Amino acid sequence: TYASRLWCVMELFTFMAMSADSHRICVVPLAAGESEGARREARQQLLASFDRFDAAHARCFLPQDRAALLSVIESTLQLDEFNRWVRSVFRERSRRTSGASAVPVEPSEEPSQLLEPSEL
């Protein structure tokens, strides 16, 4: 998921560090499932993954990227502060932008890119 990919979270952090307005962040949970109940469960799991975010467990394709990104984080904030910040952004923006139900996605579909809020 997005919360398990360190590069994705660093892009969010960089965006905010550039004094961007958090209201420009749009979190749209995509949930696979054949029924509304399955999609609801998938959405709950996704939102729970945001609440459990830990940069120490986030991944990068290249190990050297992961080490470099963690170094950048730790030069700016302590890791636990960064984790709390990421969790709070995910929590607030997913509540404000996701609505009551998840966007249904076929299990084989993967979004090719994240949409800008203006494109929604």
C-alpha cells in the first residue's frame, strides 16, 4: 500500500515541507472486493495501515534508497515524530476526502497514477 512505500511518503513530506497547504492533499482509498462488505473491510484495513505507519518498516525497491531516505528523515525529525506526522496527515486527509465508502476496484486493476485533487 501507499503507506508501506517510503518514497511515496517522502513525496508527501517534501510537498508539506515546501509550505504546501494540507488541504491540497487528497487521500482516496481504493478497495478491491466483490461485495460492498468486502470493499468496506478492505477500506478499513487500508485506513488501519495508515494508523500503523512506521518509516522503519516502510520499503524501497533499492536498499540504498531506503537507507538514504531514512537518513534524510532522521536529519530533520526523530523517526517517531515523523511517524506521528505521517499518521496524522493520512488520518485527517482520508477522513476529509474519502467519504463513507471506498472506491470499488477490480482485484486485477492497479491505478497507474495518483490523481491531483483538481482532477477528481
